Amino acid sequence: MDRKPGKVWIKTSGGVPEIVGVIADVDKSLNGDTRELAGEFERSKAGLKKAFEYVVNNIKYKRDGETEVVKYPQKTLREKTGDCKSMSILIGSILKDKNIPYKYRFTYTDKNNPLAWHVYPIATIGGKDIIMDAVVKEFNREHPYVKKYDYSPKSIAAISGVGATANIIIPPKNYIDTFTYTGGEITAVLLYEQLNIISAFYPSAQIEADKAQIKDALYKGVNSTQGLNIIRQINDAEIRTALVRANKDKTSQFKARTNVGINNPLIPLSDCTTQLTPEFFDLCEQNGISRETCAQLYTPTFYAECEKANRVKRMLNEYLEESAHHLLYEYEDRPNAAPQTVATKKVLHVGAIDALSEITGVSRNNLRLWLRNGVLRRNALKGAGPLQPEATIPALKQAVDQGIGVLPVAVIVAIISAIAAAVAGTLQLIGQMQQTEQARIYSAAQTIGQPNFGPLKSDWETYQQFVSQGGEGTQDESTNWLPFAAAAAGAYFILK
């Protein structure tokens, strides 16, 4: 991270998930900021005590105002003031420069007040944790708390999307030929990809067996009797049922399609000149005209249709998944039990997918499954793990509750980052459309591509008010409605 010494990192939102993300980025960028100061202390418990006392004696606690501020160490040392965040970064920097393992502990100190949170570093030396809370001002003493969450520097880096999947290889996307594949084949390839993403995090013999069965069925032809027999041997009942149903979908945009199976889904775009007859090219060569120019001159209709197909295939394969989080409320199954903003956006997100189906010729069920894979993949790449959309939505409500709930705060931060990035992906997706297609999707989903069209943490700020006024749910349900914890979500399949 490029920065001038003493730069202040400012965050206007004071929520714990956002603060964790900022501290993560600041800590990640620390590189010898306190090397000279750290050299004054030994790498021992006694040295830690001396460093702790230096901070306590030289830095005066000063609470931030309305704007939360995280200072770099040099600025804290120069101004001699800081709150728990800035003092934690200062101590963390010293520990980093001494090569002493450490973590940041976020705690909630009042179960009735989610705003009552605190952060401080914990060093580990000689196999024992040493509390270094400069606000408490007593070495190795911890203030009582009702809930805690710990982040080591490595984990914190994962929050901001760096190193989150360092030891996990997420398989590349398959290229889906939406003009040549039948509807059933598209479903099979998408389900294969979902298994691929999840098995990277939760490997199992059953998932590998099901992947092999789907691949074999694709090779034999998922719409054939032989392919159906293979599908019926799949272990997972939900996947098996979905593929049996998909077996009946033989529709394809390429009318001359013959069902001979798919050898390799990783195919390139069509070469729109190769399907012309040799006579065209003989004539062109005699007149010194290139193949591409020949195609445009002599078969403009065919060439235009081929290029249109390439444009749609490129649009879906390169940009659809990147926009998935922007349409997240498609998967909100209880809009009447959610704030009005969420219910309204649900309608817009549904309309956007309806319009995409009409524009691309891909069935709505397959687009929904494709976007689901996008949520899984982007969550995984951002560091949240392969969370399904139904587990992603509650992260927004939990963020409003200052991180209190089922999902780890690191996951919430990663999801918020994925949602923000999806705006650019959506604009790229729309940018591939022709003018009439753009008009169609803007008509169905006004403001699509703008941040306020997609899911936001602020959508859920009225949730507590909603349930207290007699909405569909009770106060207890507002915390219990989370469908499943992060780890369980990885192995959970919803196919449409």
C-alpha cells in the first residue's frame, strides 16, 4: 500500500465489520513503521511489559468523534493521542517488527448494547497469550466481555480479500456455449461447477463421485437415455432430482444441434468464418480478400448471427458471475418478513433476471443457478468461503447489529466487499448489450448498475422497527431466522 508516513486512515461508518476491515488493511500495510522503537525492547515477556508501559505512558486515550479514525503508528506517536483502535495498531506494529505472533481481539462489553465494543492486541510468547490493552493500562489484564472475536494478522489479511484462499485452488469457470448446449446440458455444467467450488473447501468422496457421474453423463449426453441412467446413480438426491428434470430440457438456440454429448466444456468462442463453404474462400483468395472480410461481404446475415451469438456467450461467461451479488435479493425467500426496502429490491432483482432470460435466451432457472455459482465463487475469492446466497443475505442484517450473530465478522466484511465489487461487474455486463437490450433491462430493473439497486447494509436498519410494529416475525425470530452457519452453508445445495 503506497502511503506517506503518518497518513490517517479515515472511515465514516463506525460499524464493527467496517472497522475490522480498515484495521485489517492498515495492519497489512505495516512494514517497519516502528522498527527503531521496537529495537528498544527485548523479545521476552519482560520486553513486552516494557513496550506496553511505553505506550501507556506516552499515548493519551482520546475517543473519536462522529467519524471513526484509525491512525498509522507514526501519527499516533507524533500526536501522542489515540483511541483503542490506533493504540492497538501501534502495539501491533511493534509486535510485528519484533516478529512476535499476535492477534487483535474484538469484544462486546454489554449484551444490551451492540455499540459497546472494544479492540486490543494479544501477543503470544512462550506459548502463552499476553493481553496488551493500553486502555485498561494494566499489563496482561483483560476487561470482562460478553462476546469476543479474534483475528491474527493472517486472518485479517483474508478479511480484505488478500490471502483468503492462499492454500485453496478454486477451479476456473467452465465456458458455457449457450447457443449450442441444450437447457439440460447447461444445468448439468452449472451443477458440476457448484460441486467444483464447494469441494475445494469441503472435499469428500461423495462429491467427487457425483462430479464424475455428471461429467460422464455430459459425455454420453444428458438428454439421452444412457445419460439419464448415469444421472440416476448420483448420490446427492437434490442434484439427482434436478438433473432428472433437466434431462427433459432439450431446447437449444442452435436448431441443427444433435445430442452427441459434450467432451470438454472448456471451449473457445466460435470462429465465425469456419462454417462457410470452401467456394466462398476460393473466390475470395482469387481476389486477394481475407477470410474474415469474405465472410462479411458475402454472408453478412450468417456472420452477424454468429457474432451475435459470440457476444451473448462472452457477456454471460465473462460478466454474469461478477454481477451476481448485485441481484442477491432474488434469493430472499421471505420478503414479507423483511424491511420494505428489501421487498422492493426483491421485485427489481427478479425483474432483472426475467429480462436477462429474455435477452440471452437462457432459461430463468439456469440463469438463477448461474448467478448462484457467481455468489459462491465471489464469496470464496473474497475470503468468506463458498457461502450460498441464502447465507449471504443475513450478513447484511448482522452487519447492522454490529457483527453480533451467527457469521464471523470476517465473513461479513468479505461479503460487503463482494457486493460493492458487483456494481462494476453489472455495468460491464450491461455494456456488452445492444441499445435495445439495454433499454429492455433498464425498463424491467430501473437503476440497475447503481449501488442503491443492489443489496446494502442500510436495507436492514429498519428490521428491528419492522418486527416491533407487528411485521411477519417476532423479536426472537429476528435473530433465529439465519438459515445456517457459515461452515454448514458450504455443503448446502440449492439448485435453482
